[in-house]
Amino acid sequence: MFFLLISALLFFVLSGFSQGREGYDFEKFKSQKIAFLSEKMNFTVKEAQEFWPVYNDFEKRRMDLQMHRRELEQKTKDEKIALSDQEIIKTTREIAATFRKEADLSVEFNEKYLKILPPQKVLQLYRADNQFRAHMFDQYRKKRQEENK
């Protein structure tokens, strides 16, 4: 669950970059992530060939869920918009369902990773993914500090 929370937080931070800051390049972010993970993972050629299409599918599907959740949250952001209790219930259930679907997706892809990589490398993947998020947060903080000077 912590992994999902951090992923969602990173997504919103990066969404803010892409929407609120000119010049942010999401493709550059993806390239940095691929380079970072490749360096940390030390894949064999066979592992890399099998892993990256599966990982990219996971990232796309997870991003789609996060975008849907963000759209739902944006739709209800304005407190002046009057929603019926039924509309609110429906929306909150949809938001909660995106978290469940994201968790289910992680479980599904964990099994796919275990078919491609040795168990130690799957664990290493999760560690490297967390390290990358921490690295990006540090870069974001440093950039914000420089902008506020």
C-alpha cells in the first residue's frame, strides 16, 4: 500500500510539472527512469528483452488508472459544484476502486516479473523503483528551493 501511495504522490507531482511548468518533458522523465532502472538492475540481454515490454505495459496501465482517479478528483475539486449524495457516493466508490485496481495490477505484474526474473531481481526492481522516486523527489525539492531564492 505504501508503494501505491508513493506512486500516486509521484504521479501528482509530475502531473503538476507537466501542467504547471513550461518545458517539463515527461518523455525525458521516462528515459531517466529506464536508464536508472537499467543501471540498478544489471539485466542480462534476455531479461531486458522480456522485462521491458511487460514493465512498460504495467506503467501504462497504472498511469491510466492514476489519470482516471485524477480526473475524478478534479471533477469534484470545486466545492461550489453541488452534487447529490448519490453522485458523491458514486464518485467516491470510483476513486476507491482505482486504488483497488492499482493494487490488483501490482499483484498481477509481480507474478509476471517472477516469470521473467529471478526472485532476487524482482525485489531489487522494487528497491530501484523506490530509489528512483526518492531521487526524483530530491530533484524536485532542489529545483523548488532554487526557484524560491
